[in-house]
Amino acid sequence: MMYGGWGWGGMLFGGIFMILFWVFVIAAVVWLVLAIGRRGVEPPASSHATSNASAILDERLARGEIDLEEYKARKAALGGGR
């Protein structure tokens, strides 16, 4: 018996499209949750930049590229003078 003129082919394609629809909906929800979750994890840019600059300054002192006076002056300028 033909169901609405489509027969078995219509039911087969209807099932495939229903599965694809739900896969798309679930993927969209997962993407949204991950996108929102990643937004709150990142530290503020200013503190990250300061700590990164401080680490670079420490490395330059350890390699001998700058002397202790220049190190102290730059560290103070970053706000992390010891």
C-alpha cells in the first residue's frame, strides 16, 4: 500500500532526515555549552600579559641579556618589583 504516494522510500528518507535533524540539534547544544563554558575560563587579559611579561623578563635575566639594575627597573615598571 502506498502511503501518501511515497511508499517505503518516503518512510526511509523521513527516518534518515529525522535522525539528521536530532544529530544537528544535539551538536548545536553541545557547541553552545562549550562556547559558553570556555568564555568564563580565560583569565583577564591584563593579568595574563603582566605575568607573561614578567616571565620573559626573568628569562632574559637568567640568560644574561640584561643586568640586575635593568631587571629591577623593568620589574618595577611592570608593578611587580621585589
